[in-house]
Amino acid sequence: DFKSLLSGKKISNKYLTIFFKSLSGKSNKYLNISFVTQKKEIGNAVKRNKIKRRLRNIMNQILKISKLNLNYSYLIITKKNIISADFADIKEVTFNDFKKIK
């Protein structure tokens, strides 16, 4: 599924890149999202897991506040400067990007 998602639409910002596409075999009742943190860019497992926990928390808040399009499958690939970023900055930028996706 990752390869087909990479051929879909994308939105990038300074912290992450969001790929999204409607997949045929996917149920639209559940959120289908994947987080990719590369060892080469981010670092050891502790740092990668911290980033993934932050992103899961942000996605839970997005689901509560706004209506996310569940017809899409999402792939979020992090960038190197997300490590030193403040949680509020990452949250704000991610919220704005998901508002663009209709």
C-alpha cells in the first residue's frame, strides 16, 4: 500500500510530508494512517518513538476537532527538523495541512 500511496497527492511542510490517496480495498469507517520516521534522519529508537507519539496525539486531536476525510489513506513521513521543533508548532502546521485536504 505504501507504494500506491506515494503515487497519490502530497502536501509538504517544514516538519513532515503527507501523502494521501483513496485506496480501493479500504473501508471508509476507520482511519488508515501510517507514520514513517527514518533512522537515518531522526536517530535512535527513543527519538523516533517520541516523534511518533507526538504525531499520534496530534492526529487524535484532529479527529476530535475537525472532520477528517476517512475515504483517504494517509502516509506521514517526518523530516529531520521535527526533532528540535516545539510540539505546538508541529500541531499548528499539521492542523493547517489537514484542513487543506478535502
